[in-house]
Amino acid sequence: MKSLSSLHRIKVLGRELQVRSTAPPERVREIEAYINCRVEEIEASGRSKDPLVIAILALLNVAESFLDLSSELAECSTKDNERLSRLLRSIEEAIG
């Protein structure tokens, strides 16, 4: 069971925000640091000075990373299920 959400202060793109989360404070800080790192990468590239554009580009980068990891996880899960099925068939044939 998740605990009740707590209020956290974070700073992104120079703006201080209050956010609610059920995550522990350490995890919220980790997320804040990750987002700020992505924002800094975009700012360093010089693609834009507009904070809204920087935020959108950071969001797109985070979404891409998320989707890549989700695909990898699904692929691993499928491979694991196939291995388990083969093992079960082998066991059933051996017991047979």
C-alpha cells in the first residue's frame, strides 16, 4: 500500500515548484536531479534559450528514454517466458 502523498519543493529551469508525490524525498530529489541534467544538456547544446522549448525538448528526451527502456523490458520478459516454457516442456518430457 502506498503512503499518502507529501509535498516537496523542487527547482527546475530556475523555477521553484511544489509537487505532491508518494515517493520518498530521496527519490523526488533523484528525479529532480535527472530532469535538471537533461535540461542542462539541452541548454548546453544551444538549441534554444526559450524555457518552454527547453522543457518540451527535455520531456521528449525523457519520453524517448522511457519508451526505449519499456521496450527492452518487454523484450526481456518475452525471452524469459519463452525460456521458462522450454524448461517446463523439458521437465514434463523427462518426467513423462
